Amino acid sequence: MDVVVVETTQLGDRSYLVHDGTVALAIDPQRDTDRVETAARSAGVAITHVAETHLHNDYVTGGLVLARDHHAVYLVNAADNVAFDRKPVVPGQTFKVGRLSVKAVATPGHTHTHLAYVVSDPDAGTGIRQAVFSGGSLLYGSVGRTDLIAPEDTAGLAHDQYASVRRLVAEAAPEAVLYPTHGFGSFCSIGPASRVPASTIGEQAATNHALTDPDEDHFVRHLLANITAYPSYYAHMSPLNALGPGPAMLEVPKSVESAELERRLEAGEWVVDLRRRVAFAASHLRGSVAFEYGTGSSFTSYLGWVLPWNRPLTLLGAHDDVQNAVRDLARIGIDSPDAAVGEDPGALAPGTPLVHYPVADWAGLVQNRTSDETVLDVRRTEEFAASHVSGAVNVPLHELLLRLDEVPDVRTWVHCTSGYRAAVAASLLHRVGRDVVLIDGHFGEAAGAGVELTSNPG
């Protein structure tokens, strides 16, 4: 058995192609299925089966499209209420993919109907003899979060997670390789998720707090205490997946004409500038906002989280950045945004004024901030509680549009952990006429620059 990892770093997830050298099973494929198809071609295998561990809350699945395109069996829990034909799977069911044996294991917790798949290869030779595809159940170092269904279900699902990971460990050998879908930066993980690149069932049994904590109630309290905010677009993902998403539209749209771009800016539509945050601060079209694009950034999660859902969207930037952003947004159900392709915003909309705001580091804050000016911390509340600038106002980025009136209307120095979220926040404030300074520096450097920090005890 061979396993090909298809990583989506932008969302902190992994999909998998597991095969016997001839036929393959795809597990939890994302909407841009061409990546899985490329992996299959490279391995010289045919995709005969596609499986979902659960109806995903953090991305739009490509499972239905992939199965249809390859005339493959589409495996979805029989208990899931979906609007498309699939092969209904029940816990305990075993099926064959070539010489591979695949067993579905009930692992409720991340969702009520969550499944994991234990794949065994009796003729593996020196290859992988057993692999466990755990979705949002057992992760590296922790488990999938349990608060994505409904508030009244959260505690019960946490208890389910405790039982599910034990059931899963009992189904597999200690040397079985573990392949979770979440836990690589995804907001679907919870607790002290590990950053290790690989692990086994035995290693997790010895180190994962979900398996080493002998007190179920203590585990549940600990899990619930670590619940943090998650992106608002998650609310749309499971319903879309239950309906059966269509294919991703990945083409770069034709660039809108300058007069149309100017109209959109004047009308207050969302025009997203993908350039680097310092370049945006130095010169950008009035009314545009900054969501710096980078393959390692949180562009997808934060754009889907911060901007109102299902509103007209125009991407502004270089061709490659627009192309990559279109792909990333398709993964969360934002289809076919318009674009103004080009690296010079002034040339794209010559009738719209160019504006700017200053950028500083932490030393600049210490040297130049006056007593009547505000520091705005746009990190999440738990980050702020751990350590923050004395006297700072905390409005998490994902709440900023709804809480603008809580930010004093004075010159505002905006920061986060690295500068990414602060750049988005500064652009949103500047868009509504606020006087802002972007602090483009790592928060870990603040104390060394002489910034007075404090924390919230408890």
C-alpha cells in the first residue's frame, strides 16, 4: 500500500490517495480535484473509490465530482442526509479496493456521523501494512473540535470523541500509520494539536491527551476550555456538501474594465487587493481592502471569515496571485469572483484616487505614539488575554466590521501577531475614513522594543 498526501496548507488540511499500485481510494478530496487526479496519474493508478470521513465544515468537498468523473464508488455514511446518490456506508462495513481491505469505523465527535477508515494490505511486503484515515477524529496530539454542530451538542460530542478515539485505536495495530484530515493549522482542530509531520496509532496512544487522560470528565472539561472562535463561513460548508457541490471554476476571469472597477469602488463593493501589505499601505485605490496573498498565508480563512458572505467580490493583483486566489476561494464555496489583473492599481482604475497610510515597527510605536492615540489589537481574545500592550483595545479581526464603533475615532496603531491580520484591519478602518498606522512586526518583538505589556489573569 502506498499513500499520497495532498496537502492544502492554506486551510490546514490533508486529503489522501491510497492505492495498491493499480487502483486507488481518494479520501476527503477538496474541491479542486485536479490535484488528486495528478497524483493518480503520477502513480499510474485508477481512482475506483472516493470516501468522505464526514460532511466537512471547513471546505467544500470535491468527492462527488471526483467520483462522477472517474465512475468511482462514492462512500458516504448512510446516516448522512444528502441530496445525491452515493454508496451508503455503515460502521463496521468492510469493502475491497483492489487488494486493500477498507473498514469503516464509527467515530462520532467532530460530527455525529463521523467515520474513520482502517485500510489494511495483507500483501504489503516492505510497504505500509495498515493505515488509519481519521478525518476529524484522532489528530496528531489532539482531536477535532466538537462545537461545529450546535451549542447544545458540544459537550456530548466531546464525550463521543473520548470514546471514539479509543474505539479507533482498538481497531488498528500500534504500528498503523495515522493520516488525519485536520490538525495542520485547520480551525477544525482543538486543544494542543501537534505540529509533527507524521505519526502512528501507537505513538498517539502514548502521547495524545485524548488517549492518555484516564478521566473522561476531565478530558471533556479541558477540551471545552480550549474552544476558540472559528471562521463564520463554516456555517455554509456542511449544507453545501450535503447538497452535492459542482466542479470548481478555476479559470482566471477576464479583467474588468477600468470604468467598471471605479464604479464598484464608488458603490462600496468589496475590492480585494492581493499585493503585499506594505505595498498596499504605501499606495492603493480608495475603497479597496488588503488581503495579502501568499501560499503560506491565511488568505482563504480570513477573507471568508471577515467579509460578508455571498457579496460581489473583485480581486485586484498580479495574474498568478489572482489565479491562486480563485482556486483557494473555490475551496470554501466562493465561486467565480471578478478580477482586475495587474500590479499597478493606479493604472487599473485611473479615475479613483490613490491613498495611503503609514507603516511602523514596535520601536516606532514607542517613539511616536502620543497619549491620545489608540493601540488596536486584532488578535483573538485568548491571544489578547495571554499578553497584550497595556491599554490596548481588543477587537478580533473577524468581529471588526460589526464593532467599528468600539474603536475610538483617533489615530489608531493596529497590530496582531505577525502583521497579516493587522494589515486587513488597518485597511478596513482606513476604508471608512479612520486615521491608522499599521504595525508591521512580530508581537514577540514588542517587549524588546520597550513596549509595556500586561496580561489578563485567570
